Amino acid sequence: MEPIKAAIEKARRQRGEHSSYSFSRGVSRKAEELADLKNIEYTCTFTHEVSRAELIANRVIAQEKKHIFADAYRMMRTQILSKLRHNNWSTIGITSSGPGQGKSLTATNLAISIARNVNHTVLLADFDLRRPNIRNLFNYEREQGLIDCIENDVPVEQVLFTPGIDGLVVLPGGHPVDESSELLGTPKVASMVREMKERYKNRIVIFDLPPMLLTDDVFEIMPMIDSMLFIVEEGKTKREEVTRCMDLLKGHNLLGTVLNKSHDKMSSYSYKTAYY
């Protein structure tokens, strides 16, 4: 683990960043304005109620009020929202070096945590077209998703679903495809991303992106996204992979690095997830 942490720290120093950010709230809005924020109407959105037990079984825990892992996501949320606010950003791309390192789970838990903040709504979008996984975390069985919007001109509103969590709407990926980089690089996708960013003033859009070192898919989308979050799994991600990804992320507003399955007793997040 130490070599991975060293690589992360080196990249942070090169960016001139620190491990913590100050957090300050702006002037409070009127109560009715906050209520309106959480009551955006998605007229075509399908409602898929998922039980608390199902979410916990899938390690989706950010909605829990008393859960040690949820506390880690709340702390991460606070730091990330401060950075977004400071830079007037509204979109986050989440990626990793390879598959199976927890990026989809991190994206989902972070999305729920931010949605629980009264100042924001969240759109969680699965852009990993080769291995879409977000819908599985919500036990969502309908197959339509982003790929149908791209290939068949299905309106985005018709494939969105809400999992019964206030302030959260999900855009699933749909069925997996192989020619994903060609599809993600089309003007249609660029227009969709722009619409997601601009439609609602106080909405945060979180993109679950493809891994960085398998295909060029992620590089088609990164220039359209305000900021990036990089996921590392302790014991799986290699130091040279971290170094290579940090080089590739230069110029893409890296918010920080999340160390999954961390057991570093010196870290205040030693139980599961550390944010650097």
C-alpha cells in the first residue's frame, strides 16, 4: 500500500493541492426554494423502489444515517462540494485504472450522499458502455439505457429511473456494447452531456466512466466533464498504474483519489474508503 500512497502524494504535490479543503455555505435560500429544488418533476421518469435491505446487500450504504462507511462518504461529499462550489463546477467523472476497483460503487454512494444534501439534486449517469453496472447496484432489471438514446434516439427522459431516494435520478447504461469509443465520441453524446450539465442550475451530474487503461473510451468523455475522481483499490491497483493514470489525468481537474478497502490505521477512514 505504501508505494501506492507515495504515488498519490507525489501527484498531489505536483498539482499543488492539499489533502483537505475548507467548507463554507453560501447565504441560505428561502425554505420554499429549497423545497422546490427537491421536487423537480421528471414527467417520463420510471420509479423503481428498491428496499433498504437490497441496497445494503449491494454495499450501497450512503443513505444510512448511522453507518461508519456512510460517514466516510459524507466527509468526502463535504470536501468535493466545497471544491465544486469554489470552481463553479457541476460535473464529476469517476474512473479507475482497470475494472473491479469500486468506481461504480463509489459513484453510486457519492451520488446518494450528495442527493441527501438539501442544496443539490443529482443525476447519476452510467457511461461505462462496455461494462455498465450502475443498474445492478439498484437491482434494476429494465434493459433500456444510455446506449438506446445514442443508437436509437430514445429520449433520455424515457430511460431515466428514480430509486425512491429524494433528489436522485439514474441514467443506466443499458446493454453492453463493444464499439463504445466510437459512440462516445459522437456529436450526439456531446450534446447529451451538455444538456445534462445545463438543464438544472443546482444539479450535480456524476458520470461512472470506463477504466483508463483498457480502452480509449474515457478520453472521449473527459474533456466534456468539469472534474475527475480517481479510484484505487488497495492490494489490486499497481503503483505503475497509478503513476500512468495520474499522468493521463493532468489537465483534467483531478478532485482527488479514493483508496478503496483501505486498512491504513493512520487514516481517519481506515475502515473502508480513504479520500486524498
